Amino acid sequence: MVRKPAVSGQFYPKTSKEIEDFVSRLVVSSPVKVSAKGAILPHAGYIYSGKVAVVTCAKILPRKRVVILGPNHTGLGVEFGVYSKGLWEIPQGNVEIDEELAHDILRGGNFIEEDFLAHKFEHSIEVELPILKYFFKEFKFVPIICATASLDTYRKVAQQIYQGIREKKEEILIIASSDMTHYEEDTQARKKDRLAIEAITSLDEAELIRRVKRENISMCGVAPVSIMLILTKLLGARKVEVVSYQTSGEVSGDYSAVVGYLGALVI
């Protein structure tokens, strides 16, 4: 089973050479690699959020096994759905699903289900793969689409993933795919995102959820980020390093309605 790309040539370049050129232009130095347990990456078109994603991924010590949590923009499929087998096609070739890890996660509880429909047209996980492929070369991954739910549900989902990965010998990277505030004036977007980032850097998913609701922060990946924070703390995470933050206004020149992009590592 091969999942065909949904947004190749739209959100990111359609050829391997174009992706290589795009990423290599943004990697101006060789940063010290961080042994991260988790990461937050944006998922907009590369023209807008690609720089944040690239400089963040450039700092991650490459892993052979990755779990990517993404929000559901299409509304298709189950609430928490894992694409459990096969390959995902990207311009640089195919990326293999970690079928063993996906199976173990499915066995770990009842909240995450096998589901392919939720992933068919969704871009939030796909967009991360070409950049990860550039830096990690060979890796397997488990993609999980996450719906907005309660904190209690996020804890149970994180626990299910934890049960599936806790006894693995290899370090497994947990990525949460999320953009930040959507389509607000730049100053206001930055103010709101600062509040969300404060909660994230405090490793406080409960406070993140409270602030998102109270301040009406239109962060699309609250579910993936919350689950990732819970899960990485179970894996021993102690701090969050913000690598990069910018808004689309810095690219487009239009500061009247921007989207915020965060790149961060959980260590």
C-alpha cells in the first residue's frame, strides 16, 4: 500500500532536487545536534513556514524511528487514527511506515484506531516528511491524526502510545505538527502565541489548553502538542527549547492577517 502525496507541488516542491536546493539554502551552518525526545514543527507551505521547520530539524540528532502527530483539517476518519502499514510517497522516494511500532501502539489501548481515510487528503503530517528525509536520510515513521478532545482524552492517547514504545531499545522521536495563531494582525498574533509558547516551554499541557480557550488562540495543533508534551514527559523530558518563531508577514509583507509558526525541541 502506497499513500500518494496530497499536497506535493503545492505546499512543498514537487521534485527531489527542488527540495534539496530549498533546504540547503537555509542550512547556513552545522548546528550542534540535540538528542530531542520531541519536537514541534509547523506545516504550512514551505514558502511561509519552511525556514522554521528546516532550522529546527537541523538541530535534531537523527532518529531511525519517528512518531508524527498531526491535526485533522479535513474532518475525515476517526478521532485518533494511525496509518499502520505501507509506504508514503514523497519527491525523494518512499518513507516506510514502522509497522511493528504502529501495531504495538494499537495494542496499547483503545483510543487510537487503525484508519487510512483520515490521512488520505491531510497535509499536516505529509509536509514534515521531505524535510525529515533530508536530515534523517533513512527512517521509519508512525503517523497519527489527532482530533480536538479533552485533556483527559489526550492523557489516555499519550498513555496508549507510551505503552507501545516504552520498551523499545531505540530512541523514538515524537513530533507534533502545528501552526500557531491564524489570520490575525501581526502584533496580536505574536501576543497570543507568546502566551501559548510560555505554557509549552513550561511543559504544561493543561495551561496550554486553558490559555488557548481563554484567549481564543487559533492554534490548530493543540491536540498533537498536548499529547506530545504528556508523552515526552513520560519518557523523561525536562525542558523545551524554542528554536525559531516567525509569522507569515515576515515573508509576505502583509502584517494585517498572519499565521504564526513555531519550531521547538523537547529535551
